[in-house]
Amino acid sequence: MILRLIGESFVFAWQALVVNKLRTVLSLLGVTIGIFSIIFVLSVVDSMEADMKSSLDMIGGDILFIQKWPMGPEEGSTEYEWWKYMSRRQPNVKDMDKLHDRMSSFSAMAYQVSTQKNAEYKNNYLDDANVVAVTFDYNQCIALKIAQGRYFSRQEADAGTNLALIGAVVAEQLFPSEEPLGKDIKIGGLKCTVIGVLEKEGASLFGNGSDQSVMVPVGFGLKLINLEELDGSIIVKAKEGITNAQLKDDVMATFREVRGIKPGGENDFSLIESKAISGMVDSIVGVFNVAGMIIGVFAILVGAFSIANIMFVSVKERTNIIGIQKSLGAKNYFILFQFLFESVALCLIGGALGLLFVWLLSSVLTVAFDFNFILPVSRVVMGLSISAIVGTVAGFVPALQASRLNPVDAIRSK
């Protein structure tokens, strides 16, 4: 009987759409817009989170960064004291070498610094390529994905040989019809040989990631980069069996010694854990999720009132039929469920349309911006579930009113 009720309810809902197209469409529009708003916003947030987490996958959970600027207010402070951080010294390769010699709790340690320079090959140019100067162990700290060629050897890195790994966008721009490996390009006017091409990451909330990068040994990079004007960082990867807390304590104590900071003296550097970056991402995602839910709730309320209105009208139009059904023995719960399922059916149709529009817009944005907008199955289920709940809440009072009609009065209503 329940299955028959559901089937009849969908038939009634479809008849309402066919017979009263304009009225029903306007009523469904509220649910469609509501589901579209909440699911689209949350899907965008899901896409952002997936993109951020994908970008952070290159950084392991056992990584620590030593740099001049902190990510936020440091411990014991409630504000970002930029005037204090500005006077700090930049970490440099010599600092890394001293730290390397005095520590034993790490498995890899590297230095990186970057700047923007023009890249050129013959008549092809790329403005503002991201030149990243690194030491040899960089690829042991950060997971690089090399599509073609190879990474620097230790001898090449230590000697500062004029070699480069280039990102996918750099390769496409400079070598549209040639193989890049072994070719000489100019970075900031200095010549270097391409020995590798990194895998394409695609558009990202963090820009193009490594796609627009040119990675060079730090000895060669320092000819292009003024360390006094740019922020470098030392990357430390924990040895197996060493916890992040142990690594942090060891780095803190040892780097204070490297910098000659006396006991009780204030640090002139900041330590940033990879989990702090993940925590920042989670905070951003949380804010957007709340904002999306607030937008969606207001939109859904409008849809609920629209569905309640159409159900009251439907009850009034079918009062005579309700009377006949009751006179033939239909119970109150049968009438209640009939209208309740019809309300749910209408909302599910509106919700499905909203989800369809989300999918279409996501597909268009993915193509237009080369960014992977996703519509997870969980959001589809969520959208349909919200539609069913809205249909139940919005249709309950009209359905209850229909179930309590007196059959004689209902039959005479016409």
C-alpha cells in the first residue's frame, strides 16, 4: 500500500506540473533555487578543500619550516606584530648548514627561496615565471612529480650548475612544438639547460602551483635572487620515529644556538609545522561551510513556503475527491500520506532540478577556468535529503487538514 501511495503521489505531483504549469513551476522555483544555492556553495567549498589538500599533499605531515615571518600571531601574542618580524634576519644557506651539522633528528633538510623572472627560449617568452632556487635535498622534503627528465644530482646542486626543471606551463609556452629536454633557456638573462619537466598540476587556488615554476640549484639561483629582498625558508623533515613535537623542540633549541640567542632571549625566527597549514585550510573551509549553510537555509525557507502554498491550493481543488475517497473507506492516514508524499515528490523534483543546474554550472566552470569543480555524491544525497525534509515539513499541515475533512461536507464542496 505504501508503494502504491508513493506511486500515486508522484502521479498527482506530475499532473499538478502538467495541468498548472506556471503555478507549479513558480512554486518549485523556490526549492530549486534553495537546493541550487546550498549545494553549489558547499560543492565549491568541497572543490576548494580538495584543491588545497591536493596542493598540501606534496608536503608531508612530518615537515617543519624555519622562516622569518610567522603565519599568524605567535604564541603569547594576540596580534600580528609585523613591525617586530620585519627586523628579523632571513634564514640562509649558511644557517641551514650549521643546523644540519648540529642536529640528528632529521632525515632531510633543504633551503628554498623564490622570485619572479622572465623566461625565454628563442622568440618565445613567459613573463613572471616563478624561479625557485633550492638545495639538493629539496625533493626529499617536498614530493616533486617529474613527468620528463630528471632531478639535479648532488654534485650539480652543490656546484650551482646552470640547470633547470621547468613546470608544465613554462614548457608549453617556451616549447610549443619542441622537446624541452636539453634545450638552453634564459632566466632573467642568464642561460640554463632544461633537464626535467614537472607534471602538470592545473589551475589551483594557490595559483598554478609548480606549472609556472623554474626550479634551479640555489648556487645558480643566487645570481638571480637578492636574499635581502626576498623571504627564504629552511625545510626540515623528521627522521623516522621522531615525532613532530620532538623535531620542533630540537629545531627550536638548535637554531637558537645557531643564531646565538641567549637563554631567555626572544626568537628571531618562526617555526611553521605542516599541520598548522592544514589547520588554516580547515578553518577557511569551516567558515565557507557555515556561510554556505546560512545562504542555503534562507533560500530553502522560501521554497518551503512555496510548496506549502501549492499544497493548500491542491487540497482545496481536490476536496471533492477526498470526500469520495473517504466515503469509499479511505482512512485519515491514507489521505494524510497521499498529500504528504505528493509534497515530498514536488520537492524532490525541484531539488533534482537544482542539482542538475549545479552539475551543469560546475561543468562549465571546470572548462572555463581549468579548475576541477566537483559535485560529490554526498552532496547529491544531501540535496535530495533536504528536499525530502522540506517536502515533509511544508506538506504536513495541508496534508493534516485534508485528512480531517468531513466526507459529507467534502463531497458537497462543489
